[in-house]
Amino acid sequence: MIELLVVISIIVILASLGMVQYRNSVIRAREAVLKEDLFRMRDAIDQYYADKNKYPSSLDDLVTDGYLREIPVDPMTQSKDTWQVINQEPNVNDATAQPGVYDVKSGSEETALDGTRYADWE
């Protein structure tokens, strides 16, 4: 009976270690997707600016003009609508010009495995 109890205890300990590793690997994968999505959207914004000499007025402009196939889903919030856009500074020489999307960040308030907030990732 004691042997059976020891074996079951060892199995429970190994299973709990496996679950922790699995959870961390899922978080690492989502973080990698977020980094890639941020890189791709920022690259598309830069290409848009290089081609048109202005920033897009919204992320949807990147899709309609063919710079992205679709706006990616934020892997941390599981939504396309939670991306936080950072608009460029208004042009003091042209007050009628609309400020465009200069940068994009995740809308998640969660903390990454390295201790930083996802919304602060550069």
C-alpha cells in the first residue's frame, strides 16, 4: 500500500511540473506571435509612410491599401479591436492635416514572463 502511495505521489508531482511547463510554453508562443505581429504592423506603417509620405489615418488603411492582408488578432487579448494606436504629433505648419498612426501597441494590461507589460513592448 505504501509503495502505491509513493508511486501516485511521484506521478502527481511529475504531472504538476508538466502542466507548469506547458502553461509557460503557451505563454512564450503567444509572446512570440505578439512580437511578430508588432514587427509586421510597424513595418507596414513604415512602408505606407515611405510610399505616401504620410501616416495612415487608421490601421484599416493598411488593409485597404494592400500593406496588410488583415489586421492581426492581438494574441494577448484575442481581439483585433484592442490594438492601441499612437498617433503622430500634429503638424504645426499645417493645422488642417490629420495626424496619422505612427505606432501600434498591444491593448493588454497583462505582464509578460520577463516582468514588462505587453502594452509597453517596443
